[in-house]
Amino acid sequence: MRALGVVALATGLAALWTGNELLLAMFIGLIVATWALDTTIHARVLPAAHHRGVTAGHT
């Protein structure tokens, strides 16, 4: 996923440097792809919340 972030950053810099709308669209797409992958990975890693009838630490 780090490689995708580096590619997104390079594409964003190239879009700024050249003013190319296609590169800008690719940059936005890569940001969305990076976010989606990050969300998917974190959803698999984090354990499910277990509720025990206690709200915010109050009994």
C-alpha cells in the first residue's frame, strides 16, 4: 500500500507541475483507492467491539 501512496503523491506533483487534468483525475482516483485499501485493511485488523451493557464506563 505504501507503493500506491508514493505513486499517488508523484501523480499529484506531476499534475501540479504540468496542469494536466488527466493527471489530476488519476491523482484523485489514486487517493480514493488508497483510502479504500486502508479502510479494508483496518477493518480486518481491528477486533469487533464487545458491548457488555455498560455505556461509556458508567454502571
